[in-house]
Amino acid sequence: MEEIEVEKGYSNKQTAEKLRRLAESLEQGKAFEIQVGGQRIYVPADARIDFEYEREDEHHELEIEIKWKSK
């Protein structure tokens, strides 16, 4: 299968809107649809969500990873 990697930065307002929609989908046990850099992504309701924190000297990074397998 073809490997795809898309990364896109958004404004704080856009990020809050996307996270709000994700949170609502999680609470309702529903699938989530998001568009990142022109790529439409369908996230199933049973996807696994991990938080990852890294620190190297004065640089900090917090990632929210959403993982699932194709069916």
C-alpha cells in the first residue's frame, strides 16, 4: 500500500474547531472526518488516541496521535 504523510499547521482558532469536533465525535462514539492539507481522512470511532510528550533541552513537543487499522 502507498505511504502517505501530510503535515499542516493551522491557526489556534482552526485547531480549536478541529479538536472540538474530534471531542464531540469521541463523546458520541462516532467516526470523525477531517481534512488535513487537502487530504480527507476518515477516522473510525474505535481509533486509539495516544498523547506523546518529548523534551530536548529547551524544546518541548506534545503530539496527539490517532491510530487505527484499515478494515
